[in-house]
Amino acid sequence: GENVEQHPSTLSVQEGDSAVIKCTYSDSASNYFPWYKQELGKGPQLIIDIRSNVGEKKDQRIAVTLNKTAKHFSLHITETQPEDSAVYFCAASIGGGSQGNLIFGKGTKLSVKP
Amino acid sequence: DSGVTQTPKHLITATGQRVTLRCSPRSGDLSVYWYQQSLDQGLQFLIQYYNGEERAKGNILERFSAQQFPDLHSELNLSSLELGDSALYFCASSVETGGTEAFFGQGTRLTVV
């Protein structure tokens, strides 16, 4: 079946450093790639997304890149802060048509040390 | 606050029982998705409804069922519960379907004892 691989599963960085999380997907028809941040006891929160007709998107300290040929997409967080500590999930839409459901990676636990 | 409301927040029940989880989507959203989150399986897509009709099915067990009502709220029914059904159940909603922003509720933590 379709799947999304996410690496690394845990990531520890010093405050101010950059963090990069990488994902690969298998469904060639996927055309929407969101990233979610989940804090303890809360639901996943959409932080940024990218569509297949775009190679890169940036929002302040967060950027996402997409390589459709290689079926790779990555999340980049610059100037990390302790409040960035959370579990981050990448996801890919299943099928390019009417379905809106997402398949998620297993998550990356990011720890930002002050 | 995402605007998606799930009730109850916590639920403890015995094996063999049946429970109903409720979701109110964001105002204006027509699509509702249900996901199960467990420690070893991550976020697993269960089922999607769009404007009252079932749109897509994922890894949903036959013991589980869902529906979306005319006012667009949705319910997930879990029956003949087993210990392994203990998990967080999330509802998400989006305006349309086919690759649009989906916003998640805070989840219902189900514990089966």
C-alpha cells in the first residue's frame, strides 16, 4: 500500500540551530504535502503545506521543499527555539482526485535545548 | 483553537462495550476525517465523509462505523471494544476534499480496560 517514510524519528538541537526533517512518499498521484506539529496532549496543528506545482515554500522560520521526481519533501526550521519542541508529522494526500485523506509519516520528536 | 470540537475528551470503558465519539467540524467545512493515533502505528486514516456521504475508507475495522449528519457533525461508533482499541481518536475537517488544508480537533482518548 501507499506509505510515507519520515526521518529521523528523534532530533535534538541546540537553541538557534537549524532542524531538518525528511520524508519520502510512494503515491505518484499525491499532490498535497502538509506538515503538522503536535504538542503533548493536543491535536496535530497544521504549520505549513506545499502543493505539487511548487518546489519551495517559506513562512518566517519554517520552509518546506518538494522534489516530485524523487518523491522527497523536507521541513526546515531555522533559528530553533525551545517552543519548537514537539512531534512533527509529514503527510501526503492519497490519490490526486477527490479523496482528501492523508497518509502520515511516523513522526519526528524534536527537542530544542536552551 | 482549530475550530474542530470533539467530545468527550476522555473515555474509559470495558472490553466488549460500545462507544460513540462526536465531532463538530469548523464552520463551513464539508469534509470530516477520522484518524486513530496509537503509539506503535502513528496516525492512521479511518474514514472520510463529505457533505453527508462516505468519500474514502482507510484501515477501519468492521466493528467501527461512522456517519455524518445533515448539520455536518459526525460520529464514530466503536463496538465490541478490545484492549487494542485504546488510542487517541482524532477528527479533522476541511472545506473541500482532494488536497486541502485539514484542521484537527483535540482528540478523544479512549481507554479500554
